[in-house]
Amino acid sequence: MDNRPVSMFNTIGKTSELSGRSDNTLRKLERMNQALRHHEPDRVPVSDFFWGGFTRRWREELGLAPDANPYYHYDLDWIVTVANFDPWIRPFETLHETTDEVVVRTGFGAIIHKHFSYPMPEMRAWDIDTFEKLQHARFDPPDDPRRFFAAGDNQIAGVGDGFERNSPAWIETVRSLRPDFPVYGSVIEVSECLTRLVGQENALMWMGEYPAEMGEVINRIGAFYLALAKAEIAAAAGMLDGFVIWGDVAYKKCTFMAPAYWREYFKPWVARMVEAAHAAGLPVIYHGCGNVKAILPDYIEMGVDAYNPLEVKAGMDVVGLRREYGHGIGFCGNSDIQVWESGDLAAIRREVLRKLNAAKGGGLIFQSDHSVSSSVAGHTYDYIVKLVREHGRYPLQLAEFNDAP
């Protein structure tokens, strides 16, 4: 069990800031907070991140309205929002556009090709294409009000599995969601910024060629996003229920950079972000793809409340991790999306119920091991949510898949 005081997280009776929220929303908030404190709530929380292609398929296959939304339809337990994290706040520059595709330059100085029929965009080039340019790059202020209070283009909200111009003001999104969901804010950390700012190949090459000098750049970017995280929390004025830090640092076998280099330059900024969120009473979920076994103890040391997404294809297994680390950290994810995509209901049942073993004693938020892709059938996801709602009630009823604690 987690021995941190209840005051570490926002709770139902904390302040009048929670007024205007339904009893159902407050129950969801308490469910999330109990799980993250490694207590057993009424049931295991469930939510996910959805591709636009999945949502369209789900609506069609289930015969739902054109504006149906899986978060509302299933009354999911939490949702995350993104402010404007672009280094430079500016509209997309359209370089090429047809009815099928678009090429834009974003506020990261990235040139991105988005074909509307394909799920993910292609980063083709970056304005910062030499180490010297990176050393001299200076960003717009991290606390610029436009990041939180103005509509506009931004890369993370606008260019992904979909394409959106003039995304709504972040604060309005928070206000619109919080009557119905626990709402988490978020920020990217240095590794995520570098991938978008210069490309992963350049970032890793420059770490190898100029390790100390690149460390200075990492420290400058780290300070920038720490300040942005603090500004976002302040801008929310008490309306957030938690905080996500986005930062991919690993692939299928190991971390991108040597763990020692990550610990020296990247880890201190993550630790300070976690500290800032906790100081505001916000639990922290860290999202990092790939196999992070070599540095998972570091996230425990930093006080990260839950790790997401725990990709199965990268060798992560939440049941084994629970045995290894006990309740030193919570887990969010790890249900194998490739099994979901198979549509095999027997295999899906086995996958879902086995992973729910990690929820014993709390500490698990049920989600996929990345996001719900367009290869997942609508009826499959419907079946999964019903499974979790049925078997994820405490005391857990996992049938033949019950495993020793």
C-alpha cells in the first residue's frame, strides 16, 4: 500500500473548485485517485487514447450518431488535454495541399506530410538541421498566454492520426470536459521535444558526437518545459485533476540513449516536473513508449504515480512488473493492442482478465498498451469495456485467469 498522505492528490472534499461536477464525475475522480494511491476503489478505472480512424469505424459498426464519442458513450474514467507546446507559436505554413494530402511547416520548424487516408504523418525535414542551429535556437516564452488561452495551430493537437487547424483554446477544452471527467493536463519533456524539433536520428547522433554540449542544450530545453508545465498548472487555476508527462525514450529492446546519459541530463527535468505537479496536488502519469526496464526504477525514485503505456511488443508485462516492483508505482495500460486487433474474443478475454491481476491492491488503470487503432473493431472495444466493468469490480473475479498475488 502507498503511504503517501491523501493530501498528495486532489480529493472530493478538497475545495469548492469541484463545484458544478456531477456525483458521477466525483466518483470517477475518487476511483482514479484511490487506484493511484494503491487502494482498491469500487472497480478498476478504464479509459484510453483513440485514433480518429477507430472512432469513425466504431460509430459505423455500432450504428451510433455521427458525433458519438467513446469517452462519453462509455463514461470513461479520465481524459488528458494538451496545451500549445510548440517552441514557436505560429500558424502552420502550408507548403502543399490537395484534397488527399497536405504538407505544412509547424511551430516546431518541422515539415510534415499528412496523407488524409493514412493513420500517421511523415516528418520530412526540420528547419534546425545542424547542431549549431540547435545550440542557438531560442523559443517563444514558456508562459506566453496564447499557449493556454488562445485558439490556434499547434503540432501535437493538430498533426497526428488526424489533421486540425486552429485548435480550440486549451483552457476552454479543460472547462468543457471537467463536468464529465477527471481532466489531466500535460506537457512534453526534452526527449519528445527533440524528436519533433530535429528528428530522432539527429538528436541521437548529436548526443554521440557532442555529449557535453548536447547536455547543455537538453538542460536549456528542460528548463523551458519545466517553466511551461508550471505556467499550465497556474493557468488552470485549480481545474486539473492530474498531469501527464509525455516523453518517449525507448524502442523495442532498450532506451534510445545510454541509461547513464539519460540519468545525467533527462531525468533531472522529469523529476522537477513531477515535483511541480505534486506540489499542486496533482498525480502524475508518465507516458513513454518502448522497453524502459533499465530505467523503470528511476521513475519510482522520482515519485511518478503511474507509468503508461507499457507496450507488450516491447517486452513489457504488467503482471510481471507488479511482482517485481510491488506497489512502488502504478501502471496505466499494457493490454495488448495486437490481440485487440485480432478480434479473437477468447484471446481478448484471456488478455484482459490476465492483466487485471495487476490491479490487486489497486495501482492499475486499464488501457491498451498504446492507443486504440483503426484496426480494432467497434464491437471488439465494446466487448473489452464490458469485460473490464464486469471482472474489474472489487473483489476481482478473474475466473481461470486468477493468478497468485
